[in-house]
Amino acid sequence: MENNVRRHHLLHQYPRLTKGVPNLYAIGWISHKTEWIKTIFDTTNFSFIFRGKGISNFNNSQFDLTPPIVLLEKEGEKYHYGPHAMWEEIYLMYKAPVEGLLDRWNLSQAQGHTWPMGGLSKIKNYTRMMESLVQMPGLPGAVDKLDRLAEMVILESLWGEPAQTMTQEEMRIHEAERFIRENYTKAINLEELAAKNGFSLPTFRRYWNRQFKYTPMNLLNTLRLERAHQLLLETKNDISSIAYEIGYNDPMYFSKKFRAHYHTSPSKFREAT
């Protein structure tokens, strides 16, 4: 499960403050999965495949995996699957008894081990929240929130609105959004990003606004400031160094953005923690 993992986070070791929701053992994001899996898992996993295509060989049958789709891998069963070339995936891993998990989500009598992913837009919103929380799992309540968001992701995939097939233009916009998420500490020129994905800047903005409730610059600044928040908590790096590390060339501009986002200055935030 860890082949080509860009980000893999173990969560089982963090104490929970609340009860009632299955505890996540681990969560991972794979932006370009290229390798095949052939194994018997010792966890029960839910793989959410957003982009790319592949095949699963299971119980002597072959299944096409056409996104958006969910792949269920039960503890103790043998699986052999992978992409034709590559795919984009998020996975949730559980160590809880498999039958309890399946009963909880009414999957015990489910036929097959895949299903079309419903609730795609909500799932993307939930997983973005999880991306932020997983950076600081030791904070009180963070893993509890992750456990609940993971369950919401599973429930939306089962009973959410059916996913709509994206046009080529929409797929390129989502590719641009993913590029920002993966390169937010670097200088990003929107006109160049638009051209790279086959758009003029006005057309890029128009398609972007149809897909997302935030602008590209809102996303870029939010990612940078969330990273700064983490660095202020976890390091003793001076504020100017943090500003440069997350992609700002002007520490004063960084401080202004941080204050607008968190309603306090970086120095006061650090003093308070």
C-alpha cells in the first residue's frame, strides 16, 4: 500500500478524546500511482480513485476501474490491481475487525468490491480538510476530526449524488488546482499556468470559478499560511526564514497576510503557543 505514496500518515498511535467512530489506522495521498498491488492486506482499506484508469483481478474475475470509483480491500483477502498507466488515489486504512466495519456502513452484503464514487464534490472538500488536519495530528481533537471526516468520505461515496463526468476543460482545471497544491511554496504565475493547461487567462478564470468556490490566489495563500502556522508551532525558525520557505519574498507582506488570516501576527501567535 505504500508504493508511490507521496504522503502516508500513520494515525493509530494518537490518543482519541471521543468514542463512537472507527479509528483511522493511516491515511495516504498518491498523486501518480504507477505500480500494481498484489498482496493480502492485514488492514481493511478504502481506495478512492479520482483520475486515471486500471484493472482489478479479484476472485477469478477482472473488473475495470474507471474513476471516480472506490475500491474496497478487506483484511485477509488477496487483491491484485493497478493502473493502466497511472492514477490519482486517496486511501483510508483501518485495523478494526472487518465485519464490524462492513456492518457499520451496510457493506456486509455488498456485491463486488468496487462502487462508483458518489458525492465527489463533498468528498474533495472533506479530504482538503483532512489534508490540513493531518499536518498536526497531535493537536487535541485533530485525530477525532480525521476519524469523523473519513467516515463522511465513505458515506458520501456510497450515498452521495452521482458523480458527473468531467469535460476535458474541467479535467485540465483540476490538474491546475492540483499543481498549485503540490507547488505552493514556489513562485506560480497564473498566466503561465493557464497557458500550460491550454487556456487564456480569462478563460482559465472562468472555468476555475465554475469548479471551485475559491480563487487560485486564495488557494495559494491559504496553503502557504497553513504551512507557516505549522512551522511556527513546530520549529524555532525566525519569521523571515519561514516567509521565504513558504514562498513569500517579503516578510512584511507575509506578516500582513498571516494577520488577515489568523487575526494575530506571527510573532504574537508564536508567543501564545
